[in-house]
Amino acid sequence: MAKRYICLVCRNEIAHPNAECPYCKARSVIAEGASPRILGMVFGVMAAVFAVTGFYAKSFKAERSTRGQHHFGVAQELLAEGNHANAIKEYRNALSYAKEEPDYRLGLARALFEDERYAETENHLVDLRSQDPTSGILNYLLAQLAAREGRLDEAVSYYRTAIHGRWEGDTEGRRLNLRLELVDLLETPGRDEQLAAELIALAEIMPDDRGIQHKLGALMLRTQLFDRASSLFQTLLEADPRDHEALLGRGEAEFQLGNYITARTQYNRAKLVQDDDATNERIALCNRIIELDPTRRGIGLRERFRRSRVLIERARAATLKCQNPSGDAFVGPLVALPAGLASALENADQALAGRPGRATDETVEANTLTAEELWNQASPLCEASGPPDPPLVHVMAKLSR
Amino acid sequence: MNTIREILGKLSTMGKSGPVLDEPQRFLLLSIIIGIFSGLVVVCFHISIELLNWITIHSLAPGAKYLTPLWPALGGVAAYLLVFFVVPTARGTGVNYTKTAVYASDGYIPFRSVLGKFATSTLSIGTGNPMGPEDPALQMGAGIASLLGRIFHLTRDHMRLIAPIGAAAGIGAAFNTPIAAVLFVMEEVMSAWNAGVLGSIVLSSVSAVVVSRWFLGDEVLYQVPEIEVGDYSELLLYAAIGAVGGWLSALFCRYSIMLRGRILKLRERRRLWLPAVAGLAVGIVGTYAPETLGAGYQVIDGALHDRFAWNLLLVLGLLKLLSTALCFGCGTPGGLFAPTLFVGAMLGGGLAGLAQLVWPLSTSSVAAYVLVGIGVFFAGVFRAPMTSVFMVFELSASYVVILPVMIANTIAILVSRRMEHDSVFQMAAYQDGLDLPSIEDRRETPALNVEDAMQRTRDLVVSDRISVAEALKTIESSDADALLVEVRYGQWRWVGKRELERAKDNGDEHNSLHKTMKMWPVVRTYPDLPLDQALRKLAIYPALPVTSRVNPSFLLGTLTLADVHRAYGITRQEPKAEASGVGSSSAPGAPQG
């Protein structure tokens, strides 16, 4: 910035500071600009101030860091002791020295969570998560928070992010634990689909713990993953053939899959381990189903034919019972039967009328179809009044499969 | 060494092929230098306050907490004694000091005041007094700029502009919000939107913030959580916060200034111990509510994260309000910026908590209300609407909350202004015997334009074919000193009354103007131009044709000095003697404005 001389009156530049202004004849002159020497001096001072400030700032940061770590250490100890209120205080002190230190903030969030101050906890966690969205621990804490506050959808979402998030140390172990926690969370009614998805994922990394395996098997039964439940219980039985719970579980899984003989076998084994009424009832039901099932292997054509007719009779009886649950013979149907049901009943009557024909594969097939058709038509009626004949229901279910 | 000298020389001198840097560029370069220096000083200031704070209020020594009530008192009195005996120029608010420098002392701010402000504010804020470092930083920036301006021998005009440039750098570095700093300086220090200096202010502010972040890190003052604004019915709540905040800010201004006025009436020696009394009160309050000590940025951060219950927020806000008013009134060094934000945050958060209990519809997170509260109280106290909005925007880095902030701030300003006409700085300035301009006063005094003064007739416009006698008759029937003569469509010249009279005396009475008279060229003016610009032209031309900007040949009217007088309501005196020449001529008795 070269030094220039400016007339204070007319603002024109003048050659010399003592000269009269050639434009307005004034003598009021001011110097403007600076010599290179002044500019150099200013830059020199700037460099010096920069250096001093740098030293000052470095010392300050070091002291700040020391103080922050001191408070953080105290806070960690207090948190471990369960002294949440003082731990929070110390975490805050630590944060006052290093606001953006994620460990301090995470520690504070944990302490706040333990102290059940959820609103503030969430604010801190959300802040931290915005900086590190894939952090496993942050998503896990947010999931726990959401679960405690009853926001299940959010909790599930955070759990899933945490499962696939970044962890330090035993990543697989942590993920397994998270999946188990998530399964626990999803045990609430109405979330069977989500639960089933998690169980399938868990089946791939099944933990060794038999207790957990029993629990997961039961949940698989609940979510209708019968195949997986059966194989899980089978695995358990290979290790301990007298595992009563596993025997019952496998029996139930096979029963639901329509393998009534296998189911009966499992129930009988369970009975040998521990005899109880429920198991006996289950065995009896299996027996009745097996005796009614016309598709069972190993029975002759005549027996199949007989069973197919019994099937029609029981389907007809069940239909009539469903139509008139009170069983009052004098009260006729108040509502006209649907056309399909009437026709199915008529077909059933015709099949049962007169002497039974010859037992052939075709007649067995025809009877079975008649029974199935009648049952299909009657099912809506029976849904209201409850299943009138449990073995029939199971056989029909098996036939439809 | 020679190379460096050469570079500096090239930077500063004019080479054979002309200057390397022209005047505006050199001014911009100086703005950056100011920004860097201010940033460095503010970094040191910030660190010094923190260090003192650690030594006193946040000491790790056992038993140190029992000394808490004493530290603000000791700090306050030490700072005040320093002001009283060593650096009296460090007294008062930085905004008013800088403003005075701009409007009354050609941008001169003694460097001693920078050192004084540094020391006294460090002592005061570092020991826990509830004041903020932004206002002192503003004054320090302005002082540094003034010193550099003097070193570089700037002209008076540039010296006047240099102080606000430094002020923006100081406040930008202290608060880490470059845009808000620029706007604050425009609204509060310059009290005008000066486009000419805007670039320099932005440059200095940004370079100061860069320096500050370089040394102190990118940490923002507050970690603002994610904000979602809920139902639009909530705008009613925000409006209510605006009204309450405006009312409270006006009360704060009124009573703190009243207290200050009473204390100023005491003898100066008696005032010496008042900061100690105020500090002791602050310290006692701080023992039970340590959140009220110091600038309180961390407490605002806590409020943003829903740390406090709504009733505690309101109590903290009230305590801070009272302690700040007490310290401000007693003259404890420090600024009002940070405490204002604190009170606003507590107010917003507290009312949000209350609203969540009673409001039937969904409400946003507390953080949104805290931010709105910050903007509201700031707007109410300082009457800087643009700064208050952009500050919240810079703090939150989110547009989500801008609409509520704008609504609430506008209401706050309206309510506050209704109760107290002036901002806290203006009131303090009046109390100190200063009459400084404010942006509100300027807004209330609209500038006149040419269209407000011009004559929308062709009474002063004649053809060059008319005779001298007719022209004289026309001019005598008006209060003008000259006529505009249309020589061709869209081209006018002027002729003076004296020349016409001379032509008449010479016997050219019946000759036409174009044959007889020498007529002078004239420049056009436009209706939308400020009257000030037209006046500059009227200094050269006695009458101006006012034409359309779309069709400059189309005459809309005329403008003379008499019209301007009329517009400003100036009564022209009857000439005492026969005047001669244009401008001082025999204007007939001017009509009243």
C-alpha cells in the first residue's frame, strides 16, 4: 500500500504532502496507504502473534484434555459403582472441557439412561448417531431406549441397524446377543412375522446354549416354523434323547406338519420320561387321527374305503352339528343353507345312501373328495361354533395339504 | 529478503503498468488482515477467560467450591478498579463505543481500550460474572481495525468504515457465527445497510472465524439436536413465546437501564464497590444455581438436550435475568450478548415444557423452543431482527425452525418496541449523553426522492421559438431562477433569468430565444432517484428535467431548488437585495412547505 497524499477537501491525489492542492487550492492533506516496510512489519507482527496464540492454544488444549480425562475417569468409576447421579455430574464436567468428545457424550448418555432420564439420553444419542450412523453401540442404546418407552417399531429398526452395525471386539458374539434381545422384544403379540424372520436368521448362527435352543424351538413352533423347530429339537435330542421338553417340542412340530405317527412316537417317548395328562391327551388325539386317516400308508384298499366313508359320515355329522349347535331336533334350520353346502350335503347323502359299492381306488378317491368338498363348505359355519370333531379337522387339514 | 521486499513492494506500490491492487482491493486486503488479527486476539481472550474460570469457579482443588461466592465479587471489583484507574476507555458497552468511534471520532479507537477491554472482561467473566465475551470482542476487533487503519494512514472516510469491519471480525470470532456477526454490525453498529462496505465486513468476519476455528477447533457453541417441527398449530405457541419474550425483554431493558441510571448518579468513588456487591450476589446465587455463573453456553447446550425440567428452566432464566441486570447496572465489565441468549433459551425451553403439559396437540422437541427463545429475547433486547433470525439459523444449521423463529421474533420486536421505544444500547447511549443513530430511527425517517419534490407540469419548459419577453413573463410567474428550453424533442437546455433580463435590456425583447440567447446543456434526472443525488446536480444546473427511465425523451416534470426546499418544508426568505446570477438570484417569495 503505497503512501499517497490526498486532499481532504476535494479528495484528489497530490504529489507532495506540503504542496497546495492544484484543484481546490487547499492545504489540508492526509497521507493514505503505507509503505512496503509498514506492510512487512504488520505481517511480521501477525506471524509473531500467530505463534504466541498457537503456543497459548496448545497449552490450553493440553490442560483441557487433562481435565476432561480426569472427570471422565471419575465418571466411569462412579457409573460402575452405580452412582448414576454423580456419574452424570462428572460426565458433564468432562464434556465441558471437550464438547465433541464422543466417548464422554456416550458415557453421559449411558449414565442418563441408567438414571432413567430418557429424553436427554435420546438427544445425546441421536446427536452422536448423526455423526456415526453405523455405530453398533449407539444404535443398540437407542433401541433399548425406544423399547423401554414402548416405541417397538423404532426399537426393532435400531436393533437391526445395531446388529449390522460396527462393533469392536467380539462382533459375532454381540450380534448373537442382539438378535436374542430382539427376539425377546418381538415376543409381544402381533409381531409373529418379524419374529419368524429373526428366528430364521438366528437358526443360521444357533448358539450352543441348550436353554436358548429350547426357547427358540418353542418360538419357532409359535411362529409356525415347524420344519425348523423339528430339526432344532432333533438336534437337541441327539445330544440328550431323554430331553422331555425337546421330545414334546418335536412331537408338536411333527404333529403340526401332519406326521402323526412320528408325533405319536415322540409323545410316547416323552411319556416314558414324564407321564402327564397333556401328553396322554396328545397321544390319544394322534391315535384317533391315525385311525381316521384314509391316506395312511400300509392299510389295505378295503380299510381305506371304509375310512373314506367314515370320513363322509363324520363330515356330514359335523356339518349338521355346526348348523345346529344346540342339537335340538325340533328346531329346523332357520336360515336357508348356502347353495354350495346344500349341494355338498346332497352329494354326501348320495354317497352314503344304499349299500357301499366296491372298494376301488376311484371310489376311495371319490369319497374322499366328497368329504373334502362338504368340509370345505361347512368350515365357515364351524368356525363360529368351534371345531366339533378335532381328529376330523386334522385329517381334513392333512388332505388339503 | 530482497524477494520478500519486492513482493511487498508489488503488493503496495504502483508499477509502471499501473497499480497491482486498486483501492477497493487494497481495502479488502486490509479487511482480511484485520480479521486475522481480531481472530487471534479473540482466541487469546477466549482462552484467558476459560483459564481463569478453571482457576476460580471450576478449580479442582479440594474445598474450592466454598470460595464460589467470592470469585465474582473479586473479579468484578478488580475489573472495575482497572477501568477506573488504568483504562477508562474500556468502560461501557463495546457497541456504543464503536458506534461513537464511527459517528463522532472518525473511527478512532485507542489501542489502550483493546488491552483494557481484554483484561477487564477476562477478570469479570472468568470469575463467573454473568456477562458475555461477545461485546468486548466486538470492541477489541474495532480497536484493532482502528489501529491498523492508522498504521496504514487511511483516509477519514475509510477510517470510519474500518471500525465496523473490525467489530464484525471480533464478534464473528467470539460467537463463531460469521453471518450473524455481519448482520449484527450492520444493524447495531452501522445502523445502516451499506453495500459499499459489506464485502469488507464479510471478509473480515470470515477470516476471523477461520482463525478462531484454526486454534479452537470446529466445535460449535451448542450441539443442537435434530429438530422436527410438529403440528402447524404450534405456531400459536411460538407466537405466544414471542409475545412473552418481547414483554420480558422490554422489562429487562427498562429496569437494567433504570438501575444503571441511578448508579450513574452516585459519586464515582462510591460506584467503585458496586461491582463487588453485584458479584457477591451473583456468587451467592451461583452457589445454589451454578448454571447462572459465567456466559452459560453449556447450560444452553443442556437446555437444548432436554436436561432441565421446565420449571427449573424458568427459574434459571429469571435468576440470570436478575443477576445480569444487576451486573450491567453496576458497571461490571462484559457484554449482554451471551446472557441474553441464556435467558431466551431458558424462557423458550421453560414455556415449551409448560406447553407440553397443557397443549392438546403435538408439540415439537424442546430444542426447537429453546432456539426460538434465543432468537426472541435477542430480538427484543437488541432490536436486530435479521441478526436474530440468522443467528438461530447458524446455530441450528437447519431451516426447519426458521419459520417459527421469524414469527416469534417479529412479535417480540413489536411487543418490546411498544413498551420501550429504544433498544438497550440506545438507552445506554442516551444515558451516557450520546445521541447515536439507530437503524429504527433511520427506517422511521424515509428518504425523499425526486418524485416527492418535482413539479409535474411543464410550466418551466418553453420552446426555443418563443420570444425573450414571453420567456421572461413565464419565469416571473414562477419562483424559479431559470427556464428549461426544449430545443428538440427530448433535448433541453437552460437559460437563466438574469440572462433574459440582460437580453431585454439589449433590445432583444421580441427576438426568439434560439436566435438571441446562449443556452446551456442540462442533465436529466429520474423520479426514483434520492433527492440527495438531485441536489448535487442542482448545485450545477438551476433546473432539471425529470424524465421517464423507459423513455428518457419523455418529460415527466421539472425540479428546481425551490421544489426541493418545498419538499423539505424549508421556507425561503425574501431576498434582501437584488441578487445576481443563478442560485442566489431573486427568487420570489417561496411558498410554504
